[in-house]
Amino acid sequence: MADTSTCFDLRCGFVAPGRVETCPRCGRKMRSSRAVRGYGVVMMLCGLVLLGLMGPVTYYTLPELTHPGQELADGSRFTGSGDEAEMILWLFALVLLFGLVALLTGLWQVATGRRNRWVSIGAVALGLSIFAYARWMTGWLS
């Protein structure tokens, strides 16, 4: 596969054949397809860690969160309200979605050696949304 260079500025995203150090459009640093594939592996690992950690947490807390205030067969109980349980489940879902997006983005980068600018923008927007939602939820729960 031919080596290409990609500008990592989200506003530019220029792709040039061969190894180019500086973007001819915006003047920023370019990354080789080999480097992009390396970043893709790191992104895939981050996505797998998020899915691997939050998946079981969601799975094992789901019974308590879907039945707030009720004692379950194992003696556990979520003492918050139904609204609080729903907010927590939404946060878990957003984090799981972010992990899935990271995994798929990493797969794309490894397969193509290029970064998809729109997926990257979407991932940043999703990350900021998770942060804003968590901040709002923390304030609402206290």
C-alpha cells in the first residue's frame, strides 16, 4: 500500500501522496499513513478498554437501576429515585457509545491509514457532550 501523509488539522485534512512533513494548504504538520495506523491501534485499545470496563459495570448494575428502591434477590438495592437511575443509565450509554466510536474509528484508521475528519469531529463532540452531561448530572444529584 502506498504511503500517504495526512494533515491532522480538523479544518484541513489534506491528504498527499508520499511522505510530506508540512501541509501545503495550512502549514501544519502532516502524519504518515504508518503513524495514523499506530494512532488507530491506540484508539482501538482505548475503545476496547472503555467497552470492557463499562460493559460489565452496566450489566451488573442494570437490575438495581431498573428497579430503584426495591430490594433484589441478592439483597442489593439502588436507593436513588427513578429519575436518578435513568440519568445514570444515560451516562453509561453515552460512555459505551463513545467506546464503540473509538473502536470503530481505530479500525478505520488501521484499515485505511487515514483519519476520517467527520468521525473525529463527531467523537470530539460526543466527548464534550458526555463531559457536559456528567457536569450537569453531578450538579443535579447534589
